[in-house]
Amino acid sequence: MTNYQFPEGFLWGGATAANQVEGAYLEDGKGMNLADVMPGGKVRLNVISKPGFDFKIDTEKYTYPNHDAIDFYHRYAEDIALFAELGFKTYRMSIAWSRIFPKGNELEPNEEGLAFYDRVFDECLKHGIEPVVTISHYEMPLYLITEYGGWRNREVISFFERYAIILFNRYKNKVKYWLTFNEINGATHLPIMSLGFSPATEDVRLQESFQGLHHQFVASSLAVKACHEIIPGSQIGCMLIYMPVYAYDCNPQNVLHAMKEEQVFNYICGDVHVRGEYPAFSKRFFRENGINIKMEEGDLETLKQYPVDFISLSYYMSRTEKKELTEAEKASGNLIAGVKNPHLQASDWGWEIDPTGLRIGLNQLYDRYRVPLFVVENGLGAYDTVEEDGSINDDYRINYLREHIKAMGEAIEDGVELMGYTAWGCIDLVSMSTGEMSKRYGLIYVDKYDDGSGTLERKKKKSFYWYKNVIATNGKELE
Ligand code: BGP
């Protein structure tokens, strides 16, 4: 038994994103989106981030695992029943924008798309599971990418606003918790996923990414405004990919460098969302990097007037930074390569495992912002083996989750206000960065493989039973 005091009503659950689970990519009027043209395999991010990528499907060269994914579109009732068996209080999911507005710029939404999410929410509510809904999770309608240039284009703000308003009106009696843009601060590193474009050259990457981000900030504020007006008592948060940045050593130059990375990567987005303004340090950073954000009159007031209610975050790893890196030092396998941290082990995909970093990150965020925090993604992507007797003994995943839940328990003890925890990929799904099925996060195994084969049968892993007990004891029993 632990002594952790997870608050009463703590939102334990799991998380997925539409494009990684639903499949049915052309069904019921859905339009094409970014995820539909992302090839499977480790080449994925390179292919789609190349300037000049044509956003076309090439089945001769690639596979497209998101097209069918794990067929949640048809199996949602079975899957939500399993979530209920786990005791989930909440299920974080996303809506595919292109199911609601197939091209993105229509005036009227697609009724069949709206009806699908009605069915999903009804199923959740039937089981007493509170949906937490991400409005945009890496799946911009393709038409907005190819015809408008993604979030580069200011016009996209009004398309997003219309989409968000449709959702709030339609689901106002079903959904109380909303998130705007998934991992919004990842935009500068992976603009294609977040912003729907790739800058033509490295020189303009920051300029274009921050311009796109500014459009998203305004769109987020307008969504906050609409959400509060349409759904009384609702709560809407931003979503950050949170990686605390460590200095490699106590050399002040390295500490300063790490501090700057932290400011730019984590706090510009946090400050605009929560404090409603660009931070003081951003002026110098923008100036020194030739970033000149075009704003319209009223933008800064809008940001100030409609800050988010809470911060949600994904947490997978910390980052370690050093000012001058030798070639050999460059290779951490993390999403954002810094220097390898000699104190940490890494997952099979090279992501450094650092539960203490979660405690550090939660403290940092809470100290700075004083708004409730919600960990909406965390988990271990790993190879699983199905034993002859059908069991899947994923002790490595249990260990990972246990240590991160302990870190949250400690953070709560430190004074952090934490709303909930949704384990990422609670059911196996298509990996975002590599399009693989073999990078599994689930508590529930799905019989589906990288080559597209598999029966789609669902099986409970050992971690399923373990997590069920964690929820049942509100984090008191973690062994
Ligand atoms: C986050 C994304 C998710 C997701 C997760 C794990 O960045 O919000 O969509 O998939 O990371 O990443 P991956 O699937 O690449 O292992």
C-alpha cells in the first residue's frame, strides 16, 4: 500500500487519437486528412516532412496503416466495454476534423460524422466514463493543407472556430472536458504534424512555425470563448508535449542553454495559453532569430481575454542539453535529440525513461502557472509477445506505469493540483511517429501487425489487471 493521496474523483483512464484507432478512413463521408497520407514504418516522418512532399498515397512504395488502424470505428462498443471493465473514469479521445468537415472549409458539417461521435459518447456515458475530447490531434483535413497551406494561412482560424462551435453545440450535454491542439508546442520541431506544412528551408522554419502557432493561439482563445459560452461548467485546456530540459552539467553555459531551450520549447506556448501573453524573453528570442509574427488588431486582447482552464500534457521523456555537442554526443534517441543522459535507460525506440522527470515537470508547470494539470498521455511503446497460452506478460510496461504513477503521487504531495491521468494507447494502436503496430502501448492487445495482417481480436495483457487494481484503489496499490 502506498500513501499517495490521489484526490477523490481523480480522472483515471486511457487515451487514444482518432487517426490512430478508428480506421474507416473513407467511410460515411469522411474526407482525407494528413494521417491518411502518412506511410507506415520508420521512414514516415522523413517522408512527410520533406518540403515538396505531394500528400498523395503511393501504394506501390508504402503501406498506410492508419486507413484501417484497429477498426475502432466499428468496434468502439466492444472497446469501451473493456475500458469500463478496467474501471476507467475517463477516456481521452479525439474527433477527426475531416469526419465533421471533410474538406475543412465547408459551411455545413457532415451529419454522419457527427452521429458517429454521438454513438461513441453515448457508449462512454452508459458506462459512466467521462469523455475528454481533443479537437485537433495531428489530423488536419488534407484540403486545408494542400489548398490553404495549413496553419500558415490565417483563414484556417475561422474554419477551426466553426468546427469547434459545431462540436460544442452538438455535444454540449455529453462532453464537459475539451482540449484544443494536441502537443501544440511540438510545432516548431514537427510543423507538418501540428501545423500542416513543412517550411521550405531550415532558415524559415522558426518564422513560419511561430506564425502558424500564433494562428493556433488565436484559434484556441476563440475556442475557449465559445466553449464557455455554449457549455456552462465546461473546462477546456491546452495540451503540451512536456519535456523538462536538463543541463548536461553545472557549466553555466550549459545551464543557460538548457534554460533557453526550456523557455522556448515549453513556456512560450504555456504562457500564451495560461497567462494570455507572450513571455518577456520571447521578444529577444524572436528578434535574434529573425522571427516577425504578423498579428491583426485585437489578437493580443483575444489571447488575454480567453486563457485556458487547465494544462494537459503528454510526458514520455526529459531532454538533456549541452551548448556544444560533439558528433558522438548528438545521438540521443529522443523525439528531440539532445545529448544522451548517462543516468537513464531508453525504450526499444530510444526514448529515455525518466519518471522523476515527470515529477520535476509537474512541479515546474504548477509553480509557473497555478492552474490544474492533467497528464493525458504517458506510456511505454514496446514489443509484446503473446505466449502459447495466449497471455501477454508485459511486466516492463507495468514497471514503467508504476514508476510514473509514483512520480505523480509525489508531485501531488509536493502540492501540485492534478486532475487525472490517462495512459497513452490504452489499447494498441498505430504509432504516431513510425506508423507501426509493433510499437505497442496497450493494456489491451490488438491482433494486428505491421504488414496489415491480423484478426483484430482484443486480448487483455497482464497490465490490464494491474491498472484495473490501481484505479480501483485510487493509486494506493501499485504492486
Ligand atoms: C504523442 C502523440 C500521440 C502518440 C504518442 C506516442 O506525441 O500525441 O499521438 O502516438 O506521442 O508516440 P508514438 O506513437 O510515436 O510512439
